[in-house]
Amino acid sequence: MRMLKLSALALLTVPAMAAPAAAAPAFPREAAPPVLVARYNFDGGATAGKISDLSGKGSSLTVRGADNGTVAINTEGAGRYAAFPVPCAGTTPCARAILEAPNSPDLNPGVRNFRWAASVRVTAAQMKGKANIMQKGLAGADSVWKLQLTGKTGRAQCAMTGKGTTQTYAATSSKPIADGNWHKIVCERTATTLGVSVDGVAGKPATVPATLSVDNTMPLRIGGPNFGASSDMYHGQLDDVYIQVG
């Protein structure tokens, strides 16, 4: 009888243990592509002193002038470009002009990756020290990002100052551009690097803190910071302005 019981027990089926679920493969999450938040190419001209945004996200630019200054929209080939008042040597105030768009959250990158760019044409005779091409914010007032030219030969410079600090970080082009030819300048903040390139050639970058944040209530201004007596006005020509976030 014992042998029969053992045989019967041997025939019992033991349920199999469930195999552990395979872990899902870990794939790195792709970064979201940058978003175009403002673009101006001036091909549509100015209507009632306004230049339309082409990104679908930005605001129109308003032409503002002082001392009879204005921004001319000139034609070249199949396109158009903006021309700012030339410098003057007289004792009377020089004609000045800027393009301005209102404050927008999309123009305040905070700590996000950020790119701003423009095509410029300027001569050495049009340089009078620094020339601010485009910016949001003012140095010494909260925070700022900007693109400017420096010196008589016009080296391109991308600069940022974060909230809560007066420390300015700047990336400078390897060569000057005040030679009367068109040049595309690109400024880009990526994590802890602020870079500049001219016609695809990288200049000297700057290392910025990962916590550097630009967020202010100032408008976007193109062609100068304001109409102060010693403001760094831009006196050349401009085309293909755009701004990307992310």
C-alpha cells in the first residue's frame, strides 16, 4: 500500500512559478524640439508703422523714432530689409529709431535653452562704440539677453545677465563683421554654455550658471536699448530676425 501512495503522489502536478515580468527597456527621453516664438523678415514691409510677426506666436514690431528718426524698409533683389538711421557727427541730437514688441512670456526664457539670431550689414563708418542689435531687458535692471556689436570693427557679441545678479556673461565672435557685407549672427544658450556664431563659424563661448534665468517685463527692442543720450544705437541694416525657445 505504501508503494501505491508514493506512486500516486509522484503523479501530482506541481503548479509552475510565474516568471517575473521583463523590465521595460530604458530609452532616453528625447528633448522637445525648439519652438519658434518670433520671426521678422521685413518682406511684407510696414503697415501703419507695424511689421508683422511670421511665427504665429509673436507680436508685431512697432516702429518708434526720436529726433525725426525712422526705420526704412528697403528692397534688395526679391526681398526687403530694415535700415536704421546713420550716425551723425553734429552737436544736435542724431535721428534715432528702434523696433519694439511688447513683453511676452515666450520672450522670457528663464533657464531654458534659447536662441536668438539676425542677419546684419554694417560698415566700420557706422560703428560708434557698441551697437545693440536686439535685446530684452537692460543691463543693471533685473535681467537681460542681447545681441550687440563691439568696437570699431564690430565683433558680434551675445550677452546674458541673470535675475538677482549683476554678473554679465558674453560670447564673442572670432572675427569682426563691420565690412559692408551681410552676416548671419546666431546666439544660443544651451544649459551652461552661451555661444555665438557668424556665418556658421563659432566664436569664443562663455560658461554660464545652470541657474542663470532671464525673466523681465521689458519689451523686445531691436536697433537700440532706448532713446537715451548715450544709448548704444545700431546704425546698420537688418534682416531675418528670429527667436526660439527650448
